[in-house]
Amino acid sequence: LESIIKPQEHRRFFKTHLPVDALEPYINPQGKYIYVCRDGLDTFMSIMNHYEKGNDEWYQSLNDTPGRVGPPMPRYEEAVADGIPAWFDKFLTTGWDCLPESDGWPFWSFFKNTKTWWEYGQANPERVLFVHFNNLLADLAGEVKRIGSFLDIDVTDEMSEKIAEATCFNTMKKNAAIVTPLGGAIWKGGADDFIFKGTNGRWKGVLTDENVQAYEAKVKAELSPECGHWLRTGEMPSSSSPPPSPA
């Protein structure tokens, strides 16, 4: 990572799914970070789509990488052998044995990722901007302006509207082969499988009431009330708001 970043002297950005503790050796004290997230139930459905649609090349890229840590990624059919609700239970309560994580199987921990970035962002509010999927859906142009302000870039109303049009889901879907990693080569249906639906609430009718209750209990146990509220709604806590009631 360092060998890729250092030669770039221009203003640059890179994307990662890493939690803060894994990224810490590379954190630039002068850099800024934009953390994009969505509710965990919706995140699970997105992960499920990528997992289900992965082809042999996708598994090969994960399992045959030199220096792989931990066991190989199991096939999707193995993960859902007892049904999607049963897999969600495992996703919610099990991490890889080689990592100190308590959820996310067979991917990374959703809760550790969210918690570490939230805590880092609260300690460094001038360096971390939290962007929620709900708000991107509701007011993409407004979020573009908010991101611009955070990065000290003057974004006019006209610019924000043009950027929103160029980056909205429908435009991305039309240009899926261009914006999807490797042009979609590692998914069964190509890029259209990666740029899928871009909607929330697809877990309804798929997960059980017990699944949802267990998820909500995990949110309360793992995250602060303020972080849990933001994760669910996209609403950041206000300094003028009354403190949350004890759970």
C-alpha cells in the first residue's frame, strides 16, 4: 500500500474496507477520511448479493492469493445450506478464528468496522466525515456539497447537480461495466450483478423477526447509542440534543 501511495504527489484518494486499527499504520495525520455506511441489515443483503453472484474467479482471487490468512472462503451454497436466516445468525455471532472479531462470517466484522471508525471520528471530527446511504438516496446533490465543504472544495449548486446526475444509481447501472471492479469479470452476471438494486429494506421477508431482534440487540451491545442511531437513520447526534435515555 505504501509503495502505491507515496509516489502520488497530486491530491489523491483511495478506498478501503479496513477498520481503523488495521489502517492505523498508514493513517495520514494531515489527511481526511470519509466513512460511508448503511444499516447492518441492508449491508448484509448487499454482501449476500455479492457472495451469491461470485463466480469461480471470485473464489480463486480470495482463496488462491499468496499469503492468505485463515481458511478458504466457503462456497455460498455451503453458507446458506440451512437457509438465509441461519446464515444471518452466524454472520451476527461468528467471526474468523484467526481474527479477534465476533461477527461477519465469512467476511469481515461489520460491528468492529463501524465502531472503530465511529470512535476515531468522534475523537477527530475535523478529519472524518460520516456519510450514510440513506442520505445519499434522499439528497445526493446535498451530500455532494457537504463532502465538498469537508474537503475545502467550493461546489456550486450547478456543480452538485451535475455530479449527482453522474453518480446516481441509474447512471452507474447504465455504466456498470466501467465503474465495477474488473469490469464485473468476477461475478456470474458481470457488472450488472455488482451494481444490483441500490435500495434499502430488501431484508424484509428474507430475515425473520428473531433475526432482526438479535441484530438490534447486537447494535445496543456493541455500539454507543449515538452510533446506533446514526447507523439506523443517518442522523448525526447534535450537541444541542438531550442525552439519550439509558437502555
